[in-house]
Amino acid sequence: MKIICVGRNYLPHIKELGHKVPEQPTLFLKPDSSVITRNRPFFLPDFSQQIEYEVELLVRIDKVGKYIQEKFAHTYYHEIGLGIDFTARDLQKNCIEEGNPWEIAKAFDGSAIISQFIEKEKFADLNNINFHLNINGTTVQSGNSGEMLFSIDQIISYASQFFTLKTGDIIFTGTPKGVGKVAINDLLEGWIEDRRMLNFRVK
Ligand code: MG
């Protein structure tokens, strides 16, 4: 199982980090060792002083595919979830400045928080899904899938040129603006529409 993540998929988030608007999806991977499920706690690692949350809609692939055309991409997934793409922002900045790969900032143990999944048929329109993240009861990020630069189907089509998609692979579709640092004892609650999908603590 692999995790494919899209960076820089919401304009206001691209601006808050001072990046350039991409012409193609910016992709990176996380290994299976990065996964935390079932609302188990996230332990702050020692190697970073700036672990930031990024709440994102997730898609679970349920069919093997390569070179998937955009018009057929919807047949490769049937479930939507919510996740946190934890990022060691201090390490990531160094990696970008040095021109180095950024796995140590993005793919470390515990960096992929994954919720349970919901059948996509439960949503009237996949391009109009609201989601948000609360920390200690205050909303810090909110987004709508319609604001994505690259849609789920475009991401699947693009990514499948490079990586064969397999059953159980998960796609992190990018984060809206409002990313910020987490601290010990923070309570993170993530919502898709009015369903609470995530509910865990930082330790
Ligand atoms: Mg992200």
C-alpha cells in the first residue's frame, strides 16, 4: 500500500507558503510506516520544532490501474475519507532551500493520519464537499473540494502515468489555507460536512 499526496492544490494555501502556482499536480509519496488510523495519538517527534497540521480529503483506490484516462478515473475509487498530512515545516524549508528531497519532512512515522471512509454515493456532488479541522474546539482550517486546482479525477489520471495504482492505495488531495503548528495535548477533530471523521490528541 502506498500513499500519494498532492501538494499545492489550493490557491490560498500556495500563497500562504509563498509557492508558485503549479501547472501539473505536485506529487510526493508517504510509506505505509507513516500511517496512523483509528484516532490513535500522534507523538511529536524530536527532530522538528515545527510540526504543522494539513487537513485533507482522502480517496481510497479500489482497482488496479495505470495510464487511467480522466473520464474513467471515477471508476477507480468509491470511498472518501479525511486525513492529516503532518509536515515538519522547519525540515521541509531546509530541504527546499538545499534542493533536496523532502521525505524526512513529509513521510516520517505518524505523518499520515487516516480516518475511516465513507461511500462516495453519500455525497450529492464530489466537487462540493465541505471539510474542516478544529483544534481544541476552534476551527483552524476549512475547505471545499470545489476549490481544488486539480480535481480528484485529474489527480488520479496524472499520478497513474508514473505510479501503478493498486487497491488500498490512498491519495491525499491537498490542504486549504490555515496550516499551523501543533503542540502537546492539542485535540484535533476533523469533519467532512457534519460527520466527525477524526478525533485524536497530540502527545
Ligand atoms: Mg499536504
